[in-house]
Amino acid sequence: MRQSGDAHCASPDLINSPAKRAPKGTPLYVHLPFCVHKCPYCDFFSIVGQNEDHEKFLDTLLAEAEIRAPRSPRTIFFGGGTPSYFTAPQLERLLAGLERITGYRSSAEEVTAECNPESLSLEKAILMRELGVNRLSVGIQSLNPATLKFYERPHSPEEALAAVDAVRTAGYERWSADLIHGAPGEPLSDIEHNIRQVLDLGASHISAYGLTYEPGTPLYASLKKGAFEPQDEDRELENLAEARRVLFDAGLNAYEVSNFATNGQECRHNLNYWRNGGYVGIGPSAASHVEGTRTGNARSLGRWSRDVLDKGAKPAWSETLEPIDRLGETWWLGLRLAVGVDPAEARALAKWEGPDPTEPIRERLLEQGLLKTMENRTYIPESGLALTDYIGKQFLSPGA
Amino acid sequence: MDPKHIRNFSIIAHIDHGKSTLADRMMEVTGTVKARDMKAQLLDDMDLERERGITIKARAVTIFHEKDGETYMLNLIDTPGHVDFNYEVEKSLQACEGALLLVDASQGVEAQTVANAYLAIEANLEILPVLNKVDLQHSRPDEIAEEIENSIGIDATDALRVSAKTGLGVKEVLDEIVNKIPPPSGDPLDPLRALVIDAVYDEFRGIIVYLRIVDGTIKERDVVYLMGTDKVFEAVEIGRFSPKMVRINVLHAGEVGYFISNIKSLGDVRIGDTMCMNKAKGIEMLPGYAPPLHMVYADFYPTASGDFEGLREALTTLTLSDSSLDFEPVTSDALGFGFRCGFLGLLHMEIVQQRLEREHDMDMIQTAPTVTYKVRMKSGEEIEIHSPGALPDPDKFEELLEPIARISIMVPSEYVGVVMQISVEHRGDYIRQEYLSRNRVQIVFDVPLAELIYDFYDKLKSGTKGYGTLNYDLTGYRADNLVKLRVIVNGKDVDALSSIVHFDVAERRGRNVIAKLRKDIPRHQFEVPLQAAIGGRIIARETIRAMRKDVTAKCYGGDITRKRKLLEKQKKGKRRMRSIGNVEIPQKAFLSVLGEGEKKK
């Protein structure tokens, strides 16, 4: 078995220039792809199977971290897949390894791990907390057994509640619940029911997603085959409004299209994505954004391993946007946030110095009532939220 | 070469009956092309041709064949095989003394084959029937030979039996060409007369003119005169096709080759023109070709207004290699400046559209095709209109006349009932029916041309499981109870979506158009009402609901590039649209006037 240090030493003599290390403090994303079962709606890169060599995966991941992970990251996010799928000793090895490489325990203000009810034990929750994880995001999705069955979730509502119990017992002050609304046949009242139960248990953050049929997923294929009747658009709009109503009533703010938090409890790692900031992602399929260049790892375990071990962590793809396109991207992403975008900040971030090409776009949308301004910031008003993509794409490639 | 050793011929065949394969095999057998250089269907050198397996432009190749110790020069002038390209067929036949009538021995005679064979008979060509694909198990050469005799009226008892695929019988075909097809009659010592049979534009060398030398000879450096266009050129290079262009010093009477003179102006070369020596006296022009008959018209509009001149340039370049295309500028209230184009038929239209997009990178909107109507005004005047928008007010004219096509359909006899029904549904008048052999029938109908382009052909193909083939001729005009079907989008009349229809079917067609538009026009931020009307009477209406939800639930670090590209693509998709008022209408909506169901490709 190749040791992590070997890979690092092997890389300099290769022609492929190894990835440049991002500046100190850059947020770090770690993709842990393994799952008990692939949920049919999920379009993230994930792997189901007991046969994969998880120790070898961790070797490669730590080798990649040695090459690319930023020192002293401000935030870390363990996503997946299902990070809690790893055993306690594996989690310990991963976190200790990353601490050795990055020193995050003294730098990171927020370290989040996604976890799923079927695999999050009290033991793992405590262990992760002891190793510096200070925020958990629990994949609850619904507390209705019929809906969980439709989503093919490998856990029951009771197991979800038990997992939350473990989170609380382990002493996490910050934890979030993922919920999905809009399953075929789901009663509207489930939205309020799910949100209230989760909030009653002490969640300070909720991601409430409308069910999306992503091309390429099994759920999309079933939909196209006519296996079920999806909810219609009117109902989906009603769902969005209902989720917002319940969350507002409970005192949470909608700080992003699908994300809600009590004051100060927003996910700082994710905020950075929508502010078009830089970040480094390690693990298969993970994306990075460093100094204006976006890169991504291979969506295949084998290819990613070879890229890391044999090619000095060479990304599978890379793109560098021109300042004008970066400006458009900044607007598109920023408008997902309730606070919207400050035009001057956006120009500075994109290093754009000419006349602002987004101005006529903004004016048109302001006229249509799809944008509003307050002080320096431009944002999408409540009434335009359901058209966020339509509004956002007007800003893409503003020079074209 | 002595004209006695020259044979000029073409091959008449239906699509898929193996013409290009036979041509390939002839080149291979005679060593014109070495086996290792063969790529299937050498003659079809346009991308589109090879993709669709049909020949669009006539092409030429010179083959040398040894027979009884003597060398013969055989010039094969390729002809297109689709009903739309009859005009090109006529041009090819003018330059030949004989034609191979190639028929698939498992399929039989098709309508197109008959039509082209008649063109060859009219041009006084010697016709050699050839039965292809005799290697196939289910081939029926005897029966098909009988079909040839019954449908075309030529003796097919000695028809050659070949397999272009395996090469069986190909040498015999070459021998028969030498034996049966007469040599050209011109004299190399007479003053030069050459027929311009085709022309293609080459970016670097200018226009390449295809010539059939009728009398005399032409050499490099000769200064020649084009009688029709009144232009003088010096022969910079001449040569023959083998099948690539090969430079030679001289072309003699009876031969086929090319002529290059760095001709840049597109108007200088007219197909069918006669070339002679400059300052030659008393030269009689060769009979020119019949002008092309435009069956359908459609408008092209650039999607970005700045492209108008680019579109003109592209169309001008296309007319050089496709002299049957005709165009003139038009203005539409809804679509601005564009061009009305005349086509030989629907396939021709589709090919022109694709060539404009592929070869000239044009982004444009094409309106649904329409036929030429005649309007008898109350003042007694008769006018022609090429678009529904040009139809005068109903109280200003007496009668509206539409072109009638006599269509001849060939089908296996079990489909007679289906064909009858399709024809009646398309306002067809039955003329006659004939059995070509025990189980193949030719049925003749008179059908309005507008019905033919509406969806007759699609219906025939699907109704006869692809076995039915059809050919048509225009027979004249007939008055009928025709009305203009108006289409109103968001309160605005859109002429480009209107059509002229028979009163009896107007309501149904109106509902169809509106239903299809509802699917094809994307949702906007507001409701878009759609209406169809005859005069002031609304006969169909639907509403495109406002788009209310367009939002991505999840967008995190790993999603950004992919989702941005997706949205950019959606945004780009809008480029092939035109805004009418504040409604964006995509290209395919402009074709919704055609056909009952989804338009099939």
C-alpha cells in the first residue's frame, strides 16, 4: 500500500505540474463519497458498496491533502456521500491526518460534517466533536415514513430522531437539518410538521429543498417513465411559500434560496460559495476555486486516485473565466442570497474596471419588479424568489 | 481523344438503389481510384450528401476502360435521385448520349425512376436497364424487368444483372456502355462550343466551371467568351475529374472537364450557357436548360438584424452551386428584413437551410413553406402571391387559385386503400390506377400542391411503411374556397405564422396550429394568449401560462461550473428565436403551420 508521504514525494519529477497550494485560510471541502444506499434523487458523486477499500481511499485523500489542502483553513465542510458512513477509527484517522496537514483546529471557526441517521452513532458524534468538528448537518429529509420510503432513505423517522438525540447528547450547539419537500402525494401539512419537529429538537439551521428531478438520476428516469405523478408547479410554489411561512414564524431568516437560520447561525462555509469566494475541494468530484480558476476532480474513484497518486493531484478539468464573465457569475451566485449583491464589491471581486455591463440588466429587472435595491445592495424580492434562476441567468456572460 | 472512343453517360436511379456504389465500383474496376483510396460513395463530396446518402449536386468523373485492346474514355455525369432535383437531372442528361437505368432488383421501379427515365427519353438518350442487388436472396430480377417494361416501355429482356456491392457484372456494364451508347457527335476540328453543365465555388481558385465540350477543343491560355453572360475569360487551368481534379493541356469535343479562370464574380457564370472562342464569328448557342420550376417558397430572416448582408452573401454563394435556388429581399412586419426563397421542393428547401447553417454559419429563422397562389382581382387583373401575408383583402378579389399537382404514387398493392384514403383526406381527385406487375400498383391523383407540402408525404411514408414513392408534375391552377388563416400572438397578427387553407378544414388546422404553438413557444414572465382567426372570426384560442417557477434548489461549490454552463446554454438557446412584440418565438414554432402531428425528420 502506498503511504501518503510517498505520493507527495513522487510528484515533483512528473511533467504535470502539481496543483498550486491555495492561500492560507482558504476554506476546505472534503468529499467522502460512500453511502449505504444511493438515494434516487441524488446527483452528487457517491458510491454504494462494501467492497471498496476505505483505508486505501483515506490514504489517497490524505495524499491529496498533502499536495493541495490549504494551511489553516477558515472553514471545513465534510460532504458526500455520507461522511458518517466511515467507522469511528476511520474518522479519527481522517481528522487527525487533516489536522497534521492543515492545523485546522486552531484556525477553523466552523467545521461541519454531513451525517445520516442510519450511520451516526453517539460514539462517532462524540469522537468528531473531540477532533474539532463543531457543526453537524443531519440528512433527515422527512419524518413521514411514506415519504422516506419514496426517497428510498435507509432510515426510519425514529432513527432520525435518535440521531438528533446523539447530536444533542454529544454537545453540538450548532446543527442543521436537511429537509426535502414536494414528494408525489406528500400532504402540504407535512411541511409544517417536519419543520416544527426539527426545530423543537433544537436545530438552529434548516436547509429546506424543493424536490428536484435531476437528469441522470434514477428518480428522473422513473418520472420520465411515468412511474408516478409529480406535484404540479402551482403546488410546488405553494410548498415554497409554506416552508418559508413556517420558518419565518419560528424566527429563522431565509438567508439563501433554500437555507434558513436563526441569527448568526448561517453556514459560513456555504456563504463563501454564494459570495463567489475561493475554496479548495479534495476527494473525487470535488471542485475548487482558487484565484479565479475553477478546477474539479474526476467523478470516478479510480481516475481520481491515479490523478492524485501518479499525477500530483492533477484536476480533471479547469476553467478560468474572463473578468466580465466572472462578474456575471458573481451576480448569479450572489442573488441567491437574501442580502443580494453590492455592485462595487462584485466589480472589485471580478477585477472588472470598465463601465458596469450588469447595469442595463439590473435596470431592466428592476423595472420588471424582479430586483430591488436597498442602500448599496441589489437583491431579489420575496415575490421574485421562485424565478431566481431566470433572474440569475440574465447576468451570465453579460458581454455576449 | 477521338470522339469515337468517348462515351458520356449518367445513371438514373432511385435513392438507395445503389447508384453511388455502382459508380464507386466502376472507378475501382477500371483503376481510376486505387482500392486503398476508396471511401464509400466517392462522388458525394458534400458532407450533407454523404450523411443523407443522397446526391444533391451533379458530379462528374472520367474513367478509362479497356475493351478489345482499345481504350475508351467514359465520362460519368452523376445525377441526383430525389424528386426535388429534377432540374439538376435535366442538366446532367443534356451532356450525355446515354443513361444507365439502375433498378434495385429486390425493390422494383419507383416513381422517381420513372420520372427520370422519361426525362432521359425526352433528351433522346440511349437507355441501358441495369438490375442491381441481384446477390440479395429476395431479389426478383425477372419480375422487376417486367415492371420496367410495363412502366417505362423499354425492352428490358437483356437488362444487365449486377451487384454493385460485390462487383458482380460491373465490367459487363462498362462493356455495354461502349457497345450500346453512341459516341458524341461533335467534331474536334470545328470551332469551340462547350456547354456549362455545372459550377462550384472554390475559396482559393474562384469558380470552377464544369464543361462538356460539344465541338472543337479548348487549351490552356485560350481566351474564351461566355455567350449568355457576355464575359471573356482566359483558361488558367483546364482538366478532368478522376475523380479529383487533374490538370491536362487540352479538352476535345465530346469530353467532360473543368475550366478555371480565377472567376470571382458570382454573376459571371450561368449554367446552361455556351462557351466559345473569344471573337469567334457565327457561333450558334447550344440549347439552354429549361429554367427551374419553383414549387415552394419560404422566407429566411436573420436572427440578429446585423446578419442581413451576411445572409445575402451566403445565398448568393449558394446559388452558384445551386442554380435552381432563387431569392429576393422581403420585409415582414414581425420579422424585419429577410429573403423570400424559391425552391424546387421541400427537401431542396431543407438542404438549402442546412447548407446555410453549416457552410455559412448562418443563424436564421425560416418560415413555413408556401406555394404560389394566383389571385384574380375584381379589377380583372391577375396577381401571383408567394406568401399568405401578401393576400389582398377578400373583398378586393374575385377568386383565389392554387397550383394542382398530378401525383403518381407507386406502392405494393396491399396499400392501395391507404393511399386512396390519404389522397381523399388531402383533397385529391382520383385519375387512374395501373398494375405494373402482379403486386405493384401505380395510382395517379390530382392534389393541391399546398396539401402535398402540408403533410401528404409524411402521411404516405408512414401509411405505406415506407414502401410508397411519389413523383409529381404541376398541371395548372384551380380556383377553390380558400381563406387566410390568421395567427395572433399576444394580440399581434403574425404574418409569418399565417397560412392559406381550404375553408372546410380551416377550423381544424387553426386548432392544430394553436395547439402546436402552445407547445413550441416557451413560457414567459407573463401570460401569452394565442388565437387563430379567419377574417375577424376567432376559431381557436389557447393561453401559454406565465412562467412562475425557475429556481435551482441546491447550488454549492461543486455545482457552480456545471449549473452555470446549463443556464448559459438555456440562455443561448434563445438566440434562434425572434421577438415579436415582447414574445420570443423559436424557429420550430414557425414551422408549426405544417403537418398534423409532430413534424417528423
